Amino acid sequence: MTTTGESEHLAAVQDRLTAALPGVSRHDIEQTVAAEYARFEGRSVRDFVPLFVERNAREALRSTAAH
């Protein structure tokens, strides 16, 4: 379940990734962020989830864009 704070952080993550990876569609960024976020479902410590999501999504999108 996404908290309001997490939703705001994830929207900011999507914005940063869109700016950093102009060759990747916003749709792909949103899908990748959502997939990375889902990996943390049910975890009790939520403070760093947006950071982990951004780091993992950025790496996945860079790998995809490189191919």
C-alpha cells in the first residue's frame, strides 16, 4: 500500500528519471518504477523505499536504453 508521502516521493522519482533519461518514454519509466516499488510490498521499514526504487529503476532503464 502506497502512503501519501511515498506517492509524492515516487512522483518525484519519475520526474527525475524522465529528466535524466530523455530517450526513455514516460510510460516505460512509470512501469519500471511501479515494478521496482512492488518489490518492497509488505516490508515494514519504509523510509528508504523511494531511494531504492529510484536507484533500481535508473539502473534497469539505463540497461534497457543501452540495448
